[in-house]
Amino acid sequence: MSNRIILNETSYFGWGARENLVPEIKKRHFKKVLLVTDKTLMDCGVTDMVIKELDGNVSYAVYDDVKPNPTITNCQEGIDFCQKENADVIVAVGGGSVIDTAKCIGIVIRNPEFYDINSLEGTADTKNPCLPIIALPTTAGTAAEVTINYVITDEENVVKRVCVDPHDIPVLSIVDMELMAGMPKMTAAATGLDALTHAMEGYITKAHWEMTDMFHLKSMEMTYHNLEKAVSKDKDAMINMGISQYIAGMGFSNVGLGIVHSMAHQLGATYDVAHGIACSLFLPYVLKWNGEASKDRYRAMAKAFDLDTNGKSDEECVDLVVNAVRELETKLGVPQHLSELGVRKEDFEIMAEKAFKDPCTGGNPREVTKEDIIGLFEEAY
């Protein structure tokens, strides 16, 4: 048996790191940039911080119609625009939705037989690396800039298509925490809790191994101790969160996740709930439930949080970890019950059926049924 690690070719980190963008574009001899972003980032001036680097240096066109939960139609519009502009590199400026859209555009440009996008779900047999992508994340959570995953909503069937493809990883990531500094507090909290979910699910997933354990435990430690301060705009904490979420991505991208994400995907597809909010809502419930199968791993997670495990049983360590997550979420003010989001109980069965079929479910450490997932939806209500 062997374990595989796929990471970025090159990444830059630091406040103002976007200064490396144009030199890297020129070094790689790219001629035309497709800048993928969203209207919110355009309106609040974050994308302008990157555009100022490009102006006068590189030819570019802007596609800014990315939705918070990008759809197949959204991506196909981006693909058509990219072809029209004849871009040879994509610069993605945004959170997970923007970078995921860029990945989908890049994959289909080089593998046009997948234009329907539904056929990309799971591990599609693409033949060619995507159009080169340079990713500049504006949130500290998804780590899309270092992962081989992207998620697109099939609006017709009301389901998220989870795509896993080594051909989609950006050739270059620029983690410039200054681009993250303008996040609203709830966005910073939600995306940070998404990073925590990545680290915690990745640490207990079936495929975990020594190298990914190292990434996940370090990310847990950094997120737990920095997220609250980062939400309050502490610069050092924001820098640490930018690094922490990337580290989590280095891990989970290579070993998978679990049913927190399977359930969160359905909440996003059905109710258009932000992904970080959906993950944070389900995280404590699923952590408690998965403790039955992986309780031996919770002691190390508790230690990453600097919790006192002396004299504690494995079961008590599970409760320590779950309670710590709940307390952090309470401090951050994120929703902790589905009823707060207007979710209808009558949707539980169909959402559970789709969650059971979600590609993330296979990595969950505890074997799960559709009925188990319905039970977790009900507990979280």
C-alpha cells in the first residue's frame, strides 16, 4: 500500500504577497489573464487590490458573475467567456466559490467533453491538466488554492457535485492575508470554522496517515487559538489563520473528509446556505456521533486545543473536544440549529438520501446509513 500527496507547485504567503503575481505571470510567459471573481469583492474594493497589480503590466478580462454557491450554468457562462477572451491563464480572486468556479472553467477549457459538468462528479477521467490557475484566496477557510477538489451546484437536480481531480490544482497560490482583512465578521467566523472542520474531519477520516495527521493537528491548534482573535481583526491572528487553513487543505485534499461535508453540501444546494455556516452547524453533532468509531483519536485533538486530558478516558476526551467546539461556535455567534436557518423537517429525507450518496461519505470513520443521517439532521434541528 502507498499514500499519495499532491500539493501546489509554488505558493507565496504574507501580508501583501500579491506583489509576486505579475513577476510570476511574466516568468511563465502568460499573455492574457481571465480574472475570475465575484461582484461583492469588486464592489468592496478587494479585487481592485489585485487589478492594480495587473494594470499596465498584463492584458486581462474580468468575469465577476460567480455566485456564492456556484452553479453549472454559472460555470458554463464562465467557460464561454474564457474562450471568447482567449485567455491562457486564470487568476482567481475570491473564496472557495470563486476558486471552485475557476477550477471548473479551467478543467472544461482543456477537457471540453465535460462541458455538461455533471460528468465531472467524483473522480472524472480527465485527460489534460486544466488551464493554468493562479489562486489568491480572500477568505481563510476553504483552502481551495491547495486542494484537488471543487464543488458545483446542479441547480436542476438540487444537489452539489463534488469533483476530485489532480488536474485542477492551481499552479500557483498567493495567500495574501491583506486580501482577507476586509471579511465581515460572520464570514471570517464561518470560513474559519470550515478550516477547523477540514482539519478535524481529515484527522479522523478512514484514509488518514502520518503526514496528513501532522498537517491536521497543526491546523487544529492554530485555528482554535487564532480564529476568535482573527474575527476581531488582530493582524497576527489573521496571518496565522491564512496559514492554518492552507495547512488543513494540504491534509484533507489528500485523504478526504466525512459526513459533516456530505450534509453541509445538501444544506447549501437546497437552501443556499454558505458552506462555512453549514459545516460549522453540523460539526459538533457529527464529532460526537463519530466518537463511537474513532474515540482513540480525540485525545490528540484535545491536546491540540491545549485541553487537560490527564486522567480522562477516551470517551471523556470525545466530550472535551465536542464541548470545546460548541463553546468556540457560541463565542463566534454562528447558528447552531437548523431551525435558525428556516430549514424544513420535510426536506430531511431527500437531503439525507443525497448526503448518503455524496463522495465525502465514503471517508467517514463510522459506517453510516441514510437513517443515521436523518437522525443527525433531526438532532441538529
